[in-house]
Amino acid sequence: MRRWLKGALPVLVLAVGVGTGVALIATGPQAERRHPPPAVPTVETMNVAPEDYRVIIRTRGTVAPRTQSTLIPEVAGRVVWIAPNLRSGGFFEAGEPLLKLDATDYDHAVTVARAELARARLALAEEEARGAQARRDWEQLGLTGEPSELVLRAPQLASARADADAAEARLRQAEADLARTTIRAPYVGRVLEKQVDVGQYVAPGTVAATVYAVDYVEIRLPLSDAQVPFVDLPERYRGEPGGARKAGPAVTLRARVGAAEPTWKGRIVRTDGAIDLASRQLFVVAQVDDPYARHGKAPPLKVGQFVEAEIQGRRMRGVFVLPRQAVEPEGTVLVVTEGGTIARRPVEIAWRDGDQVVVSGGLKAGERVSLTPLPFAADGARVRVQGEEPPPPPVAPAPPTAPPSQGA
């Protein structure tokens, strides 16, 4: 009996527990199913208003000299003197002597040429006198008619005159060669490289130095097809006089020099004659006057320096300037209506610049544009504007009531 109770007791306890659980489930309250309210996203907005916008074209280029030349002697000789400024980086003025060759031989040539010219002029004077004497003799002899050229020694006079002219030309050539022993600066400039020194013998064609002008420098700047319409380029047309070219837009150049970023002011002066075939871009030329003069704290704008340029473009009027995040990749914006819903609207994009997008059409003054991206939001979706009270939820229609029974 006791052994039977030990085996039946666990089964009895388990049966009582299962029965109790089933009774609790069967008699418990029915859970009410509830639907969570839809989540309303919060967006940041801005009220758009038309304004004027100045387009800034950003490009870059390398500083190049207006003119670069090689100094080449036209006569041979030994270098006997070099100007102190004829060193790499040295400045010089127009007409300043830079290099001198040994002029001894050329001095002698000038002396010899002067002697030859003196003898030729003496011979010419003698022939003129003989011709005049021949005419007097013809007249004293009482001969009639005009004497021949041989009688008047006209051929001898022409030969003497030609000899005098040739001697004078040889003197001018000797004097020119003597003057060419001194190489002078062709313009105001700076030395890029010196390639000869004192004691060196040079011949015609030997490169003595490379120099460049410093009155102004030029920077070729590329413009894409999208940038060209927004720049007033100083174009030239066939048949226009040289002074008919209009002034180009202003340009600001900047470069990184250590921790500083100085700027220089210039102007677009011309465009290239053709589109670059490699890049399919139009190059315009900016000019900076007197780049090596002291302009405030800015250092000299050196040849070969890489610079970034900002060209002053055209002014667009009555456009809307939006942050880049307000415009979706497909060219649409989210307009927040008065009812707190969004409407996706396509707009006309006129210009993109860094973090700004210029819209020329598709918006009205006073409309609110969402600055918060909602890539998957549908038209008509409700939103909450940051800093404003949330809009009241839409009121659901009341369910229809059942009609009263006939037996009531």
C-alpha cells in the first residue's frame, strides 16, 4: 500500500497542475489587440525666397611668364664681364647691359672700315671732279651736242659712288658687331637660368641665359562646357578693331604657401582660339600685373606656381539658393504643405556650387522645403516640423450604429 502511494503521488500532483493551468487559461480575460500609431518623422525646414546670386567659377592653373627668351650672342668672343644681376632670380631693367664679350677685334674692324670709307669718299670726290672737268673741256672745245657718258666719266663716277656706299655699309656692320659684344636686356625681366661665365668663349648661337618678362604673368585656366555659359568671356570677332575687346571678368588667385594662403587679383584677358582636344575644355587666360611688386603681405606670384582661381561669373536674379542636402539626386525637393504633409516636386537646377544648389524654377516664394532627407517617403506622408507642435492626427470615421430592433 505504501509502495503504491509513492508511485501514484507524482502522477496525481502533475494531473492537478495541468488541470489548474487549463482552467486558468479557459477562464482568463481575452487580450485586446492594439495597433501602434504610425511614426511621424521630424524634419527641419526653410522658407525659400527669391534672391540674386553671383556665380563663382572655380578652376586651377599654373603661372607662366608673358614672354620667355633665350639670350644668344650674335658675334663670337670671350666673355669678359657679367652683370651682378645675371644670376638665377636676378632682376634687370630694359636696356641694362647683362654680358660683355672681348671687343678688341671688333674695335679694329671699325677702324679699318672707317679708313676704307675715307678712301672711297676720296675716290668719289676725285671722279666727281674729273667728270666736271670733262664737261668744261667739251664746252671749251666748242663741240656741239651732248657729250657721251664715257666722255663725262659717268661709269667711273657710278663705280666710285658704289664703292663709297659699300664702304659705309661695312662700317655700319663693323659698328653693329662692336655693339653686339654687349648683350642688353630686351625688357624688364628676371633671370631664369645663366649658362655662361667669365672667361668662356662663345660663338653665335650659344645660349648665354634664359630670361622672362615680369611686367605681368599669365595663367591658363580650363573651363568646362557647364561653366562657360556663366562667364562673360572677352571674345574676339573677325573684323573688329584691336581696341574693341571688352574687359574680362575679375579673377582671384590663391595658393598654399606654408600655413598661409595669400591671394592675388587679376583679370581674364583672352581665350584660346580652339577647344583643347585632349580635355574638351576651353582655356581662358588670366593676367596679373606686376606680380613681383610688393602687394601688402602677399609674396611674389612666381612663375611655375600652381594656383587655384575663382572667376567672377554672371549674376542670376530671382533664384532660390538651397543647401545641397535639400535637393534629391534626381532633382526633386520635398515641400512641406500647410497640412503637415510632404509633396515631392521636381525643380530646375541652374547651378551647383559646393554645398549650395541654385534653383531657377519649380518653387514659389514662401514655400517650406525640407532640409532632412526622406528618401523613401511617399507623397502625402505626414511629417512634424522641428520646433512646431505636431499636427493633430486624422480623425477616423465613427463605425455605423446598428438600427433598433422591431420588438423593442
